[in-house]
Amino acid sequence: MKTFQTGEVFSLSNEIQFKPGEAVKKVVIDGKEMKMLLVAIEKGELPEHPAPLNALVTVLEGEGVLVYKGKDPVTMREGDSFAFEKGALHSIRAENKLKFSLLLWKEE
């Protein structure tokens, strides 16, 4: 798990690197009620799966296509965010390089 230097500006995008042919995942915060992961996909797809908790995805770099609950695909670009509810089926595809943060939390 990553410990960030407080009081300094940093780039989450620089905290994870691409690996050809795989989706790289890195846990940067791992708390009881909240987790934050960084994901880098050079090209490919995270197939449909349920959100394990409530989630907020924010694109850090590149562009990806999100399908949420079987609805029409949505293109997400750098700076875009999308919220999921726990259990919602979704998939993410990257035609080219994509990095995003994934914030997960439990409802009280």
C-alpha cells in the first residue's frame, strides 16, 4: 500500500505503470470503510463484473468505454467520473492506454 507525502502535490497517474497485455491494479488506500485502487489498462477490457462496494471511478489518463447495468456504452475521458452502486454489473474497455482511480466505500 502506498503512503503519500502530506503537504505536497502529486499525480495519482504517476503512481501506476502499464504492463502489456494485462490490467495492472494497485491498492493505495486500504481502510475498513474505504479503499482506493489505481488501475492501468494498456489495451483490453475488464469483463462484466459486479461492483463489490459503492464505487466512484475517475479517469486519470486516456479514454475508456464503460457499460453500466447493460445500458448504452459511455465514453469516459481524463477528468470524467462515474458512480456505481454496490452490486451493479459493469465493464470497462480501453482501446488505447487508460488509467483510472477506483474509490470504494461501505454505506452505513
